[in-house]
Amino acid sequence: MGVITSANVANAIVKLVAVDALPALMGNLVMGNLVNRDFEPTLAQAGDTVNVPIPPTLTANNLAEGGTVVAQSPNLGNAQIVLNTHAEATFQIPDVTKVLAVPDLLHLYMQPAVVALAEKIENDLLALYSQFTANTPVGTGGSAVTEAVIDSAETALFQAKVPASQPKYLVVDASTYSQLRQITRFSEFQTAGEAGLRALIDGSVGKIKDFFVFRSQFVQKTGSAPVTTNNIAFSRDGIGLVVRRLPQPLQGTGAIAEYAELGNFGMRVTMSYQPNTLAQQFTVDVLYGGAVLRNTHGVQVRS
């Protein structure tokens, strides 16, 4: 039977916090759950560059009888994403042992930290809208979005040869989402069936013109009188989010760290003692970078 020591208890507390942190973060992400996430449990530092390979384009040739194949020399595409954001949220717990006895207290402390990180990631990913320049923006700033605007966005992605097997997403702000719910053909049972009923009663747009529709409070706005809302329509490979592990603190410094990793996402949770406040300090941090992977796989939808 193992002996319970202060070191064991300290490690158990950090693990408990780490296990609770990541599911809460994923639940607060919108863009972070839609884009192409690249995560490897390798150590990295802020400022490092990660090369994300992009499949090449090949052409089909007609092989005539007695002919020979045409050898192609495709160049593997490459998108460089810089790990330029080290986001952190720090809080202190005066009596950390209560966390072990009352798990609900952990949620009270963790939730604000996790939400802060999620908001930072969302804001950075939605700020990439201006890098979608290959397709002409649709819609007009300061004007309500219409069915024709959404149709134009979907057509633009189809003409850009976005694979039909890839889901397409439309992320809009609250006002634009409200405008979508009021498009008559998509919000009435007699014209849209069950989907229209959900939009009318539940307030959920769901899917429109082959787009899965989501709303975010962090859609970027520019200009003034009228303000332009820069919504984004894109496929998964349009935007990349790269996350890497941060190194462990030096041994003997009094800090203990654990990694919280789930799927293609990971963060670090560090606990240290603060003698000035006689409290345990927790820092939840993540190292990441975001960039447009395929310019043709996204289009600005203005409203």
C-alpha cells in the first residue's frame, strides 16, 4: 500500500485540475472545434514555426492504347504557422485541500480561467477573416444578410473546388444569426418542414444552403456608421490551429505541472505556492498559432 505524502497530494491536486480543465475548454469553443487542429505532444517555445503540409494537385490524363503514363512531379504544399500566442489564465486558491473534498469548488475556480482561454482562441481565429482574399466577399456591410448572400457564399466555395465530402461552416454574430432565423423560407414549417419548426420554436438555424451555422460573440466588426460584420464561411481545411506542449517547470522550483490533452488539443496546468498570499496559485496556459491554410476554402460574408 502506497504512503500518502505531501508530494503525492500535490500531484493529485494538479492532476484533478488538469482533468477538469480541458473538457470545459472544448465545451466553450466554437471556431476551435471547427477548424483543422494540429496537435503533437512535442515541446515547443513561443515563436517556433510549424510546417503544415498541404496535399498537391494532380491532373488525370487519358491513357491511349499503346501509350505511356504521364509522370507528374507534384509539389507538396506547405503552410507555415507560427506559435505566436502563449495564452494563460491564473487564479489562486487559499485552501486547496478543499478542492479534493468538495469537487464543485473546482468548477467555480476553473470555469472563469477556461472561458478566458476559449475567448482568446475564438477571437484570434475569427480575426483571420481578412486573409480570405481568393474569393470575392459577399454581402454588404451594415445590411441584413439574405438568402441570396448565403447562396453566393456556397457557390463560391463550390467553384473553388472545396470537396463535397467536407462539411462547410458559417460562423456569424448574434444579429446575423437572428436575421437568418427570420428568412421566411427557412423559418416556417410549410416551407422548410421540421428544420423551419426548429428555427421558429427552438431558435436553432442548424443548416442552411449546405452550411452548418454557428454563432459567436467574437465575430470581428470593422468601420463605423454603418458597422461591417465580418462573418466567415469556410471548410475545415480553410483554417489551421496548431497547438504544442509547453515545457515542464524546472525541478526544485516548487512548481508542479500536468498536461491536459484530449484529441487534437492540449494545455498545461501549473501549481505553485505564493508566500505573499499564503495560497496555491494555478496557471492554465496553452501555446498555439492560427493561420489560413487554404485561401480558396473560405469567403467573407459581410452584413
